[in-house]
Amino acid sequence: MQPAITTGETGDRLRAKGIKPSVIRIKVLQYLLENRVHPAVDTIYRALLKEIPTLSKTSIYNTLKALNSKGMIMEIMTPGGEIRYDGYPARHAHFMCLKCGAIKDVSLSCATCLTHGTEGLKVTEEAVYLKGYCKKCSEKLKISNRKS
Ligand SMILES: [Zn+2]
Ligand SMILES: [Zn+2]
């Protein structure tokens, strides 16, 4: 678990990237840093609406776009074509559950993965996806297999 991050720290991070720290920007970034579930726009919207009643989904989209353009967050495309957001742009891979849609962080320590076929290429983005069934779902699947 990451330690909680203060509003002031979040504001400083935004300022360091040249983004004006508005309330919405601070709240969205803070939500992503504190909730490592890779939420969709709807999830962020519903969570923050309680704190900012005047919030619109468009303003969240715009905020996410701004944060993403500065490399502060990552966009992840699920197998179902849904865009989810990640507040940790540092190198890591994602495991996606095909049953419940959960996205989990997987650490990626392999520094030599990209040794073949990358000669002459300028890599600007790296995404590693693992798909399968999460622990909960694979346990459920085992039970249903036994019954049938
Ligand atoms: Zn699952
Ligand atoms: Zn992640």
C-alpha cells in the first residue's frame, strides 16, 4: 500500500509538470494515486461527485487527457475496449481478469525484454498485458468445474 498523499503534495506534482493545480486536477490525480484499481472515467466521476457536486464528466475527461499528455498517468485499454486509468506511470505490467474485469499491477523487472527487433526503433511507450483469471475467479471456476 502506498502512503496517503496530501493535497499539497499532489498540487506540487502538478506544478512540477507545468499543470495548473485546479481542485478537479488535484482530486482526480489524488484519487488515482490512492485507488490503484485502474478505474474507468465513470468510477472516478461517481467517487468525486460526492466531494465536488458541480463536477462534470467532461471536466474529468479533460483532466485525464492533460495528466496523460504530461506522462503523469497511463491509459489502459481492457480486452473489452474500455479505457481505464492508472496513476502510476512507472514501469509495470498489467494482469487483466477475463471474468470480473479486475486489473492488477504486476511488477516488471525484466530489463532485457526488449532486446530483439528493437534495433533502430525509438520506443516511446511500453505496455505489457497479461490476461487470464484472477485468484478469486479461478477459485470460483474450480468449484463450478467440480460440480459439472
Ligand atoms: Zn476475476
Ligand atoms: Zn497499473
